[in-house]
Amino acid sequence: MFVNNDVKNAMAMEERHVIKLSDPDHPVILSTEDLHVYYGKKEALFEGDLEFASNQITALIGPSGSGKSTYLRSLNRMNDRIATVTGKIMYRGVDINQPSIDVYEMRRRVGMVFQRPNPFAKSIYDNIAFALRLRGVTGKHKLDEIVETSLKQAALWDQVKDDLNKSALALSGGQAQRLCIARAIAIKPDILLLDEPASALDPVSTGQLEDTLLSLKEHYTIIIVTHNMQQAARISEYTAFFNQGRVLEYDTTSHIFTNPSVQVTSDYVSGNFG
Amino acid sequence: MKTTEQLEAKLKRRSKAAKLEIWGRLISLTALMLIVAVVVAIIGFVASKGIATFTSNHVSLWDFLSGKSWNPGVNGANGKPEVGALPMIVGSFLITILSAIVATPFAIGTAVFMNEISPNKGAKILQPVTELLVGIPSVVYGFIGLSVVVPTTRAIFGGSGFGILSGTCVLFVMILPTVTSMSADALRAVPRYYREASLALGATQWQTIYKVVLRAATPGLMTAVVFGMARAFGEALAVQMVIGNAALMPNSLVSPSATLTSVLTTGIGNTVMGSLQNNALWSLALVLLFMSLVFNLIIRLIGRKGRLQ
Ligand SMILES: Nc1ncnc2c1ncn2[C@@H]1O[C@H](COP(=O)(O)OP(=O)(O)O)[C@@H](O)[C@H]1O
Ligand SMILES: [Mg+2]
């Protein structure tokens, strides 16, 4: 009986379900078309065709090794020296996966925060000023101002405002990760990519980080990889489910978590995976 | 009850592994003690001999360190023996610092290329080349210096061609591989995530190398340079072959001069044990020993500072 029902359900479900976005308040700012990634001869990403809505949070979930990081790192060309990436990455109408794109200028618009907090062995202030100074912002007043607003946006200002000249390596994990966010947003990117930013943090820091991301949504488009499904459910508007190098399902987060169209997604979000 | 006793007996019996462990410890402890004893003996020997110049021959330390004429067999105008080591001390430091100044940019440049720009070629070509260069005996370097560098210097600057400049050229080539491979190690030790963080912020590769990688590797790079300096300071044979061995204050880079090591190697066989001439050479050896301790200390201090950062 049970088995029969399951089989019927499975057959009723599609194998793959990827929506196109049509929210006029949050137009598509970034999309990938037919994106494939190869590490040497090995193909690690087979189908990447997602659209990302501006000023929304999109979560990328899926089992480990399913290609989430591979996909995310391709979006700001961090895979350039490691992998071959074919297909289009359309950012505001421009394909940024062309060889002629200035990746340094592009990365200013598409910032990234990594799984492991990676502040430089410099002061808190210099960490945030780093990318600004690279771009020729040197005025003390201007730098002070941006450092302050970045730290405020990352909800770190109150904790470190008296210690700006102290080494960033002395910060706790959660603080360091928020410093990395402050550092990334100091150059005012359009899009912020985060790869499991909370996986090294305790639950309290994770909660604070999520609040920070929710408040950042107002200014930035956020794409976040997470292995934590509750986290995806809590903060994201859209969710993409990756499995074995493919995007199997992409829809609104509520759809993915309450009524997924693909059996494998259903198994994964309900914890029956594997 | 019975089983408890059995268990206790079993647990208390010295197993083969436990015995082996005791033996192993004994052997390594003996080896360690032996090495410590040898080191202490060497330092004690050099020190006792080196101090004799000042205790038995009544030369003042100040005259030794600041005197400009070196002629231990002869009494000077003031009736005291001429054992001024300043020319050699200056020669040693000059040649060490100059070769380090010339070698450092080449070494760091090569290390950056090997590690950051083209790791494949670096691993395939430069790594074995560096290792090969380290293995060449110093007499070979000295011989090449004598037959290539000295004539070239002579042709360009006139004079004999022997002197600090030729010595610097030879030492530069000799310390380059060591400094390069240690610099490469220092760069390799910079975590990959520093580079990723920098690139993700839109820094170019050069900006990343310059502002992040080299910054983070500074203690390691400094250690590499000091290591090279220690090697240059202590090198005897190759330097002796090209420097001219005249214990005079170097008045130019192309006039014959001497270093502590070159005077030692040329002189030690020609003096009688216990004589002032011999004791004075031991005093030079003591200065060398002291300087190598100083270099060691600097390397340690840098290492500690690097860890604290
Ligand atoms: N630098 C790399 N070189 C070779 N293979 C890699 C590299 N990074 C990831 N992969 C492979 O690509 C696949 C996807 O990995 P990844 O994108 O890290 O997955 P996820 O982030 O979902 O855990 C895995 O099979 C992994 O082994
Ligand atoms: Mg990953």
C-alpha cells in the first residue's frame, strides 16, 4: 500500500522544476544560462540556469559535493584559474563570463564572503579600507566614514568602534565573519555571494548573522549557499536545490519547503535523503 | 578475584613495546647529550683560546675591535702588537650586507614567480635548479669567481680585480638559492584564503601579491634574508679566493681586502699554537662565533614576532 502510493507520487512528480522569475518589484539582476563547470576533464556542474531577483535573498541548498560552491564561485569568476566555465552569466544584461570582461571591476560589483572567516592579519580598520585604498580612496575622512557605515551595516560597529586599530585576528568567529561582510560591502557591490557563511559559527552568532543578512537585503542582492535548511527557510525568498551537479528544483522558498515538485527535493528537505 | 589478579598481572607486565620504548628514549637521550656536549666543548674551546689574546697577551679588547692594522707578529709604534681586527670586521659586514642587498630582490622575485605566477614551471624547473645550486661546493664557486668574476672586475674597474666587489658577486650567487627557496617556503605558508579574500575584493593578482601575500610573509622573508646573511658571513673558501686577502681597511670595493674568515683560513696553518699570532686568530674565530649566535638570535626573534602577529 505504502510503497504503491510512494511510487505513484514519484511518478506524478517532475524530474526537474526550475521557474522563471516575474516579480516587477524585484527584477532579475543576475542569471546564468547553460552554465557548465569542468575541473580538468571532470564536469562538476551540468545545468546552471537560474535567475536571481534583485534585493532578495536566494538560498542554494543541496547535499555536500552537489556543486553549490562550484556554481557560486563561478558567478564572480573566482573559478577562473581553477576550472573551465562555459555558458553565460548575465549581469544587468552583460555577459560577465566573456574573456574580455575586467574581472577586477566585475568583482567590485559582485562581492563574496567565504565559509571560513578570512580577515587579513591587519587591523579591523585596514581590513575594511583595503579594497577602498586599492581603488584610490585615500582621504582619511572619507575612509573613516565608509568604515563606520560598513561596520554598522554589518552590525559590528557597536562592538568594535573602540578597537578599530586592533588586529582583526583577535575577533571571535562570528565577529570575524561580520567583518568580512563589512569588508565586502565597503566597496558597495550590487550582489553579495556567501558560501556557507555560518557553518563555522555557533547558534547565537548564526542568528545575528541572519539578522544582518535580512537587513542587508535592502541594499544588496544576496545569494547564499547553506547546508542548513532551517536557515534557508528563515531568510530566503527563493531556493535552488542542487544535486549531483544539477539544479533539480528552483522556486520560491515556501514552495520548496512545503510542496516541492521534485521527489528528490522532497526527500532532501524532509530529511529522508540518501 | 582470580580474574582481577590476572588482569592486574597482565597490565603490569612490561610488554615488549614498553621495553622498546625505554630503549628508544635512552638512545635518543644519549645522542642529544652527545651533541650538546660537543657544542659546549667547541664554544668553550674557541672562547678559551680567543680570550687568551686579551688575558695572556694583554691586548685590550678595544684595540682589537677598533685597531686598523693587523700584523700580529710585529709590535707597532706604541710597542704593542698590531692586532686591530677592524679591517676584517668591516670587510665581513660589508660583503655580507652587500650580497644580501643584491640577492634579496632576485630571491623574492624568483620565489613570487615560482609560487604565485607560474607554480607549474616553478615546481618543474626552478625548484630542482635551486636545489642543485645549493649542493655545489664552495670551492667551485670560488674557482669560477677567480677565473670569471675577478678578470671581469679588473677589466671594468682596473686594479687587480680582487676585492669586496668580486666577493659580493660570488656570495650573491652562493646565497641566492638558499634565500630563494626559503622565501618560497615563506610564501607557500601564506594561507590560500588570504589570496582568495583579496581577489574576491577585486584586487588584481599583483595587488594581492604586493599588499597581502608579501605582507603576510614578511617575517618568513626576513628570516630567509638573515639566513642568507649568516651563510655569507661564515663563507670562507670562495671569498678567500677572490677578495685579495690584504688585511687593510677597504678604501674601495675593488681594492684587495679581507674578511674574518679569509684571514682565518689563510693564517691558521702558519702560526704556532699558543703564540700571539695564533691566539689573535682564535679571537677572530670568537668574533665569528659570536656573530653567528647573533644571527641565530635574530632569526628566532623574527620567528617569535611572526607568531605573535
Ligand atoms: N578545486 C577543485 N578541483 C577539483 N574538483 C573540485 C574542486 N572543487 C570542487 N570539486 C569537485 O566538484 C564537485 C562539487 O563540489 P562543490 O562545488 O564544492 O560542492 P558543494 O559546495 O555543494 O559541497 C565535487 O565533486 C568536488 O569534489
Ligand atoms: Mg561548498
